[in-house]
Amino acid sequence: MKMIAVVTGGAVIGGDFLLTGCKNPESGEVSMVFSEENIAFLDEVAETILPQTSTAGAKAAGVGRFMTVMVNDCYTKADQEVFHPVSLAAPVELLFAGRPDHVAGDAGFFLELADAGFL
Amino acid sequence: MADNTFDAIVVGSGISGGWAAKELTEKGLKVLMLDRGFDIKHKVDYADSNKPTWEYPHRGGRTQKMIEEYPVLKRDYPLNERNLSWWCSDQDHPYVEKKPFGWFRGYHVGGRSLMWGRQSYRWSDLDFEANAKEGIAIDWPIRYKDIAPWYDHVETFAGISGSLEGLPHLPDGKFLPPMQMNIVEQDVAKRIKEHYNNQRWMFIGRSANLTAKIPGRDSACQFRNICSNGCPFGAYFGTQSSTLPAAEKTGNLTLRPWSICTEVIYDKDTKKAKGVRVLDAENNQTYEYYSKVVFLCASALNSAWILMRSATNIWPEGLGSSSGELGRNVMDHHLKIGASGDVDGYEDKYYYGYRPNGVYIPRYRNLPGGEKRNYLRGFGYQGGASREGWSRLVAEYSIGAEFKDALSEPGKWNMGIGGFGEMLPYHDNKITISKEKKDKWGLPVLEFDVEFKENEKNMRIDIMNDAKEMLEAAGVKNVTAYDNGCEPGWGIHEMGTARMGKDQKTSVLNSNNQVWDCKNVFVTDGACMTSASCVNPSLSYMALTARAADFAVKELKKQNL
């Protein structure tokens, strides 16, 4: 999956841990700030993995926002740079399109994350 | 009595200091107990004692900011979000490593008794006689019979749960009922015993968690396994739950937090200590306190640091340095090595709660009459069996409702064991006071020159291979052995810097933990240890402290101090 620049702006999550490595959005470089749109996207990804059933799903648990806290605070800068483009690389439905519950060994979103050391 | 004068001063309030304060106050002495850090009140200050993992911002993990701020603590498990404020700041308390030494410290009232692992084992004459028999370092001045009644005493008060096993080299004690091994552990134990013809053993760990209510304590253990956040039930032994309330009950205790003891005040005319000098960590003022006896229980390395700074006008290397052994013979245990694997079956079996304890495999190498290995001493293992949790399925890259359901089921059984090896006392493994580096209060810090040597390295080969062999013999599948490497200090069992001995020319302390050069100063923490055994040392500090306190009071009564 090719790395692309992500949308910038929006609230910074985990305000205590403002990233010192944040790059200038005008320069076109990768931003290290999650927007509300990013969070909504991550919610959708998480909800696809852990959907609402008889119990609440990932979105209701606020997993998208939680992911941004973990990425902002716990990932190394190098890992953040990998995660940011990945996190907005494609529409959610494309990420999971046609996947059975158990994904085979084809290259995909999960494997991308796995390769980057996130899983 | 003036408000700066006491019968006894106890420096440090951890496992050893708490015991010293309890024993001395109960015997009628007016005691000042100092701690260099902040106060933590039992229950009141256990902010996270009921906090579930999901309420931590990072689920109990570590952030990059924490990793930057804690260059020492990050080397092992103590760096996490759960009880970080109970591990001292690496920034405020630096030290110098000529060779790597991971020093994990708790600078607050209660010290590491709040966060300790609670495993509690008696030493035996296998340990006390080893140095003499093998010609290593010096002989211990005591034997098991000297300390056995004190083990009885401290076990009864602290509340140690465990099973009676009848092993001469790991003596049984005054135990509360043992916790139970789970079904897989029971079967593994049975198979190990059979396979090795009853020459290797595995049983439930002996732990300072109450399995029954005992006098002076609130409640038995609730099997929550978040002990190191502080227990609202007071169900594990620590200063706050156990020795401090006992000492306070006498009305004889004064506790002074924020008090860095910077030296023992030595009177060269009487050849005795007059008291201690204290730097108030909050206001930076210096205070003097006076007493008939001083108990140094500041943890092995800091008690040595205090001695090194004391009476330097008489002995340039400090009080107790006349033998040349002060600050030397630093010991710890070596660990981060073992094996684990899967256990087939038992899929309809589970276990009760979160047991704050594991199984124990006591030493079986180099026992009397057994085969001699290419190293001295031995090792034990701690470990356990459990079922995998939801995180096992992360690697499946699965999605959807069925996946979510699967996450709520327990996974297969795993069994793992990790070794704890004995480290020998080496004269050239030493700490000294740095000439350059200072801490936040301008006090010179310790410099470490400590390493594991050939004996430990050779032992590690056995620790790893034996772990794999034993698990496989017990029917565990896909066994993986590991040696993750270990720095001295990671055992958090620092010992040896003011060792006990029979001869003042080769030891810092005598058989009653008195400094040879200054009889009213006692050192009863890990500093006093003449060898390290392979079992967890805290129970022995308790017993030695109670024994020394008893001796000190008798000597005071005889006016010998």
C-alpha cells in the first residue's frame, strides 16, 4: 500500500501529549495530527473488526479515538509515520471488500499493519 | 526526651525498616523511622487499587514520554502506567553505570514492600554453608538453627501461604493454607516428579498473601492479582498493611517522610554513633536526630551509601570500611530465562480468579550427593499455567461477529517457567560514590561496577535447557526456550554491600548485624547478605531484622550499647 499524505486539521487527541514531531501541513508532509475525520474512519475500521452484535461494537466503545491516543502517545515517531498514511489509505469498504471472516494470506490492510509492527 | 532524641532510629521504611520499627517499638523503645520519600497512607493513598485495565489511558502500558523519562525503569516491567509514581524518578535519582546495572527503586514510605513479588522462602544450611564448603568469599557467621525461630516469628506475623514439602534445602515454615495449583499445573507437577524419580519438585509458590484472616489484618486475599497497586484488603504483607500499624499501635513510633539520611553521626570518643544527619527532601534543611541505636534499612545499596559517607574523618572510605569490604560483593539474582509451551486438552477446565502467585520448582542442581555441574550453586523456577486470552486472536487478522464471539472464549492452555539463579559474591563487583555526578539534592550518587561472571553464565545454559527438557517431559507441546539476557539489578534483589562475617578483617557486620567498627549501628537489609542463595531474599531480611532488633534491645538492657 502506497504511503500518501493524510488530511490535516481537527482536534488533537490526547492534548497532554502534543507531538513535538508534528510536521507543517502546508509543506505537504505527513501530518501527525488526527482529525475528527480520521477518528471516524478508524471507528469504521474497528467496527468492521468488532461489530455491534448483542453487545456493543468498537465504535460505541470509542475505539477510533482510543487508537489515536495509543498512536500519539505510545508509538515511536517512525511507527506513527507509518500508521498515519495507512490509517487513511482507502475507504473502509475497500479495505474489507470481499473478505471472509478469516483473511487468507493476501496482502491487505491487516498485513500492512502487521508488517508495520502494529499487530 | 527532646523531640530530636529517640531510643532508636530506623533509616528506611521498606520490608526491613518496617520490621525494625515494629520489633523495637513493641519492645518499648521510642523509635524514629525515616523515609527519604513521600508518605503513602494505607488504603487512603492507593488510588488505583480498584482500577480496571480499561480505565488507564494507555491500558496500563508505557508511552514514549515515559520511555524517555525513565531510561533505567524502561529496561524491565516496572515501567508501566499502573503504579509509576511508586517507582522513583530516574531523573531525580541518577547513578553512574561503569557496567550496566538496572536499579529499580521505590522512594516512599513502605518502599518496595508495596510493589514486591511476595514470594517468601526460607534459606537452609545448603545456603549458609556454601561459601565455607566451596571456599567462596567468606563463611556466614550464622547457620539455619540461628535464624529458624525468627523465620517462625516473621512468617506467623506476615502471613505466608504455602504447602509443606519436607525438603531439607527449602525448609517448611509456619504457613497459612496453600493456594491451589490449577489442573494443568497439578498434572505437570505429577509428571515432573515421576519423570525425575522424585528428585525434582513443583508446588505452589510460598507467597505473602493471606489465604486466611489473621490477627491485625482485615481480610484474606481476594485473588485480584493487582497487589502492586496497594491492596484495599490489606491482604499481602507490606509495611503499610502489617508492620507500620503494629508499630503505631504501641504509641512509640514517630514516622518522618521526606527525610534523606545523609550520614550516621559518629562519636570518635565513645566509638559509637550518636544519631543521624537528615536532609529534608522538601525544604533542603539539614536536621540531626539522636539515638542509642541506629538501624540502617535503606535498601542494600543505599545503606552502604550512608555508611560510605559516615565517619570519613576516621575511615576515609566510611563507617564499616576497615575490612575493605564495604560496597563490595554486590549480588542480585539472574533471570529472564526459561521456557514455555502449549498444553493440549483441558478445554473444559478453568481456574478461580486471578491468583497472585505461581508455581515454584526449587533448586535441584548441585545438591549434596548429586551430580556436580560445571558451576557452583543452583537455581529455582517460578511459573504457571493459564489459558490464553483474547489477544491470541489479534494475529489471526480476522473480522466480524464470529470473530468477536471467539474473542470472548478462553484460548488453549500455556505453561511457562522462568529461572532465578544464584549469583556468587565477587570482591570486585562493587559500588562506590561518584566524584562527579550528583542527584537533585546535590548529593553524590553511586557508581556501579558490577557484572555477572563465568559461574552465572554457565548456570544459565542449564537453566534454559532444563526448563525445556522438564516441560517436554511433562507433556507440554511446542516448547520454546529463551534467554532474554539479564543485567545485574533486574532481580531487584540487591545484596551483599555490607556483609556479615565471623572476622572483622573480612566483613562489615558481625553475626548480629552490628557494624564491627561501631556496635550501635545495625544493618539488616540486603546489604548484610554474605551470599545470595537462589530463593527470593525478603523473608530472610525480615527474620534477620527481627533477630537483630531482639539482640539490640537485650544489649541496651545490659548497657552494652
